[in-house]
Amino acid sequence: MAWVTWRQHRLTLAGVVAVFGVAALYLLVTGLPMHQAYAAVTGCRPANSDVCQRVVNDFLRTYAPGVGVTAGMLQAIPALIGAFAGAPVLAREFETGTFRYAWTQGFGRTRWTVAKLAPIALAVTVAAGAFSLLFSWYLAPIFGAGDNNGPLYPTVFDLSGVALAAWTLIAFAFGAVAGVLIRRVIPAIFATIAAWAALAFATGAFLRAHYEAPLVTSNPNIPVGAWVINQGWFKGGSPASLDMINQTLAPVDVRAVTPELFQPGPATPANLGDPVLYLIQHGIVEWTTYQPASRFWTFQWIEGGWLLALSLVLIATTVWLVRRRAA
Amino acid sequence: MNVIETRGLGKRYGGIWALRECILAIPDGHVTALVGPNGAGKTTLLNLAVGLAAPTEGTATVLGGWPAGSASALDGIAFVAQDTPLYKSLSAADMLHVTRNLNRRFDQRYAEARLGELGIPLKRKAGEMSGGQQAQLALTLALARRPRLLVLDEPMAMLDPLARHDFMATVMAAVADDGLSVVLSSHVLAELERVADYLVLVSRGHVQVAGAVDELLAHHRVLTGPATEADRYADRLSVVHSRRGAAQAHLVVRTNATTDPVPPGWQAHPVSLEELALSYLREPGAAALPGPARAGDDEREEATN
């Protein structure tokens, strides 16, 4: 039966390889120069001097935005792979009526469904896993140089470690279920992408931040690479508004344009230093809720684990629905 | 052994009963014509028999008692659905390979020889074949599985007369060679008349007629006579359907023996299968059904409604 699946879905599997291949090529083309530039950063002596710090900052300023854009664009890949590989597998059989052939063959519909879904699920998961290895290589210099957005940052977290493979598998599983429920290819593809996007958004915006209880600190220097979930100014336990901040800063003629951006004025003392420290001395404290970068792999396994479990449930549901379906 | 046996079989889609109270016992070794108008429930009945649909009420068993859709049933029945579904992007050779991989039994040599005789190149994609070639390919795949029962749902709807002839020739050759049982549905009875020896007539979700063709024909005849006398004899004869002109009446009647006396002034003719079917179709209340059938039981009772 593996031959049947292969022969019928050659184009799909070729498409998966092509998508990952093109993306991999792009990562190589943009990543190799970045790695070369990073060699200059790591080789800079004396380390931690102002000169070398400037080298690091230049490196980040040059390459970090591009990496951010790339990661943003690559977000679509697991959804597209899952939708275009998963939805048509069953939906096309209903749309063209070929299930009336397939389900009346001697081996029956259960075995046929499993033999169709399992190899393709495995193929997309492995391809995604291999791609995420390349992506981790691609990203390494940015984290090594100490970018503020660490490995837990949403747009890079789901492309690295085991998360990409898991998100691709769940998209495929959504596709399979959509295919058997909706029974038309194009609507099933849309439904798959919509369901995946909703889950991915909910996970990144709400769920992932709480895999472990986040750390809270009032230290203005948060660890490098931490994922900041929440940050706010507080005075005596309740939130401080921008007006309150500006009132406190009035004596030193500093204006807070935003809670992050302070503009000194003509009457600002020359030795003021960091306005943030001034605010802390006057009772206004910035509390930061964050997840440290060290929790990256813990979170990866948690997220990969529940996505895998949910994928298996969806695929089992698909097989069950096939057994129940009438002509 | 009955190839298809149903008891009180019914199937409802939403609020509509596509098939109701269906009681059948189709014996093996026959070519059964399943006939009825569009929407009568033929496809529903066949889908229930091959396991594509599950009954809402009643049971369907096949090949001497296996539940429809069970593994043994799937193994012994080859089904070709309406519009002969094939994977359009696969070649004929690929379709042979797929079918071989999906079944325990597959006669590759027979399939290749058959396609060669028909002039269907193995490399040609199914989607590029003509309707006739697609139907022949689907039929070849089914026959190469060496089934005990072949079920065909309106297989010839899209075929031109020549293709139809070739198609039926293939089917009948397999029947002659292997003792295959066949159930095929059509809404055009004329083309099945030559080959069918068992008839099931379905109309509006109910089975109206079921029986061996020779028995049905032996137990019905056409009486033609003066229109004025038609009413007088209507009570004494079991009239299935009557057609009256100004002068002449044309009655299709059910008789217990060919030796029933013909009323004076009337003429008796044998009835064709097509006319028999049409008569019943025009009289929804009429039925010609065998009594409860047991395997090997040759006695038939006819029920009159």
C-alpha cells in the first residue's frame, strides 16, 4: 500500500520537498554571509571592550532585522504544508468519487486510510524537522551576539527545535480531518489554514507564556535573550500612567514620550545618568514579567508534546470518521 | 446461496427514505437486472450491498450470509460505481498496480491480456481515455480481482451503443467462464433484456418485482380484446395494468399457468420483459414478489397487493 500512497501523492510530496528546498536555499544564501560576519564578531579582541561592543551592535543592526523578516515569512510554511498536503488526501477522493472505488477494494477503508495518512504525516514531519535544524543554524549568530529577542520569541520559537515539526504535523492533521468532514478540497484547505492559524495565535499569545510560571523582576536589566511577556511601570503597587512618570521627571526636565523613550530637555543635569534609575529612586518601578532563554528546550518539549498528542487524536478521529461515513 | 439477501432493509437520508422495507433474496449464478426509474433507490440499494452505506433499519447480507461491508464481503465482491471512478492521473498500468496492492487476489495476466485485446495502451492515463475505455478499464480491474459477485451501478450510462455492446460482451464472457454472479442496475431495460435472468424492479424506494425472468415471463401475459369487455374480465383476471383505446383494450395480466383459458374474443401474447417492467412501474400498488426465500428453496408464492 505504500506504493499506492506514493504513486497517488507524488506531486504532493514533491511540493513539500520543493517548498522546504526553496526556503532552505534562501536561508543558505542569506545565512552564509551572516555567519562569515559573525566570525568577525567572535574573533574581536579584546572581548567586552567598547570597540568590540560596537562590532557586536553593528552586526545586530545589520542582520537582525532581516532575520526577523525571514522568520515572519516562514511562519506560513507549516500551515501551507499541512493544508496542501493534508486536506486533499481525503477530500479529493470524495470530490472525484474515487472513494467508491477505494472503499470497495478487498482491504477495506480503515487500512486504506491509515496507509494513506501515516506515510505522508511522517514525510512532512521529517522534512519539517530537517528544515528546523537548518533554521537553528541560521539563527545561531543572532542569539550568540546577544539580540534582545531570544529563542523564545514567538516568531522564531515555532520554527526551531521540535516545534516546527510539531506545528507541521498538526497542520496536516487538521487537513486530514477537514478533508473527511468537508469533502471538498478548496474549502478544506481554507478551513485547515484557519484552524491552524487560530491555534498558533492562541498558543503564541496566551498559552506558551504559561508553560512554566513566568519570572517577575523589577531589575531594569533583564537577562539577555529573555522573552518579555509584560512590562509596565508601577508606583506603590498600582500601574503608573505616563502623566505620573512625567510629573516625577519634571524636576530634571526629562520628558517620557513613551514608557521606553525618554527625551532630555535643555535643563537636564549633565550627570543625570539613566532616567530609569532616577524613577526607581523616586518610587516608580518597572516590573517585567518574562521567561528566561534557559527554558527554551523545556518549552519546546512541552509544546511539541501536546501538539503531537493532539495530532494523533485528530488523525485517529479522521480514521474513525472514515469508518462511519456513508456514501 | 444468495448473493444478496436483505431483510426489512431501509435507508434514510435526512428526512427522506431512499429505500424502505426491502426484502430480497437474489440467488447466485444469475445475471440480475436491477431496474427502476431515476431516483427509485437502485444506487442506494447497491451502496448498501457493497458496504458504502450503512442501513438505517434492517440488514443486508451478501455471499451467503456475510454482513455487507465486512472484510469477507469486500473480498468477494467487485463494485464499479456510476461514472466508473478511476484515478484520472494514473495510467492503466498504475491502476492495475494499485488494484493489485489493495486486494488479496488479482489476476495480472488476465488484466493485461484483456486490456491488450481491447486496445487500451497500458501507459495511457485514465483521464485521457474515452468513456468507453474508462468503463472497460474499470470492468477489467473488477474482473481481475476474481470476485464471486460483480456489482455494476449504471455502468453503461455514458457509453455509446458499440461500447455498450463490448462492455456486456466482456461481462457475459466472465459469467460463462467463471460462473460469476452479476448484479447490474440500469434505467434502460431494453439493453439488459438479452442478458438478465433475474429481475428486481425498484420504484419509489420499494421493491415491486423480484424473481427469475423466465418465471416472471411465464406467469404474465398480454391479453388484447374489445374495450367494452375489459371491465367484465377485470375481476376474474389479475390485471397488473390495462391500457384502453377506443376499440381495443390491452391488459397485462398475471396468470398461474400458461394453460389458463383465454376469454373468447380475446388474444393472448407473451409479454416482453420491458413491457412487464413498464406495467408494474405504472401501477405503484402492484407487486410480484417471491415469498420468504430459504437457500435452495425453489417454491415461490406470489403476493398480490
